[in-house]
Amino acid sequence: MSHRFDKDNYFPLHLHAVDIDGRKGDELLVTLVEPSQALDKKDSRLCSIILTLQKATLHPLVKNWPYYLRVIRDRHGRAVALSQSRGDYEPYADSIRLLRWNSTNKKVELGEPYRPARGVYSIYQFNLVPEDPQRVMILEPNNNLNGYFAPEETLEATGIRNYGDFHELAYPIKLEKDEMIGGFDKKTFREVYAPRRFELRPAFDGQSFIIYKERTGSGGLLKSAVKKVWRGSQGVDQVVGVKWEGEQIVETWKSKELSKNILDFTFSQDSDRILVLYEEEKGCALEALH
């Protein structure tokens, strides 16, 4: 089966799955962005969609939603659906909120703020700590991992290395004030990059998994108007398992190193395999890592 979006210029940022309506099977949460331009300012808007399977066909439960969507695992391994809005000039704004199914009206609604993520900047860059309901692990904008005591927002643990810039999927957001470049040209927007997948799996001994990035990304939406030319990159990419131990966030598992640009990963039903999506000369490919 397949589902065609309403517009050809939608650009996909994230894909997650969770059972929202309580019926058999998961719904698909697709975070989409659409490019826009007003006068000389490039910009974009969120237009996300939630799809459900009905009689072997995918139907939208929600269309054109102005929210980022994510599914996380809570400390007990249960799937939790979350949303967050975008600001006018910043990628993330307002609190991270739960998604709820209204059984009376048969629709998905925004719920209350998700208390474990109170004060967290980005819906995509945090994970809970299974052993402690008051602590949260955050991937900082500078790509370092830190652990915080959430009630007081105090730093208690640091990671052992920097996880590198994840510059794979870029989209524009307009600047509040134009910036002059060289005295003649002006910059009216900035590139924002979709975050890498960062996923807690309590069943895997409470580990969280993240992409370690050395290699150069290929662009995304801002490069879509130019024919893509394969250009290799130096270094390796890797999927890494991490845990909070004492005052450090340590690496407890590492995949083999790949001399390929890792774009995403997920877990197969066979619990000892991680499927990795990576870029290669002819496009993209999948590989199972043990």
C-alpha cells in the first residue's frame, strides 16, 4: 500500500508509529515541512499528518497539523505520543504536549504538557532515565550529552564525547532581523537541521541509542533544487548505546563503524538487530547491525 501527500513539495523530517485510537495496529506520525517564501524571505511551515490503516488503505486522522510529532518510550517501555509547535523565528516553541484520542469525537487532540519533559527545549533531543523519574538525558545543541536533575534543572552528568553535527536534513526558517553580509548582501533566513534519532529502549537494559556522526551531511530541502552529486566524506558514522552511570553518561554498546553517512535507524522485531538507513553512491540502503 502507499499514501500520496497532497503536495509534491512536502519535505519529510520524521516518521514514528504508535497506537493512538486503541484499535489493532499502529498509526503513522509523519512530521512534514513545506517551504514558503514571502518577498525575499525563505521560510517553512509545519504541515504534519497522522495516518491510520482502514480496509488496507491509509487514511489521515489529522492533516496539515502545525506540530512536530514524536513517539518516545517512557521509563516502563510504553510508547508515548508527543507534539510541539514551531516558533516564528525558532524551530521549537512552547511546551512538549501529549497527544490524546477523543473517543467521543473520534479524533486526535492535543493533551496536557508532558511533565517529564518540562523545561526541555526540543521534542527530539531528550530521553528519560529508567531508574529515576526525576532525571532526564539531553542531547545539547553543541552535540554533547548531559544528564539533569529535572526539578531543579541542575547538571549532574556529562557524556564522554561529542556526537558530531547531524547535518542531513536542512530546512529554512526566516530571521526576525536581516543580517548584512559583506556590506552588500543580506541574509534573510537560516538553515535548521532535523535532529538525529535518539531513542530510549528500557527493554535493552535501559539503554538509549544515538547516531555518532563524523561524516558530512548532504543537505536536504535547501539542496533539492540542485541535482545531487555524490561526494564522499571522511570519517565514520556509528550507532551507539548510552547509559547514565554516576556522574557520566557512558557508552555501553557500539555498532560497527561505517564509512557511510547514517541517516536513521530503527529496531527490528528480532531484538538483537538494529536496521540502519545510510546514504551510498546510488542513493540509500538498509543494513542490519547486530
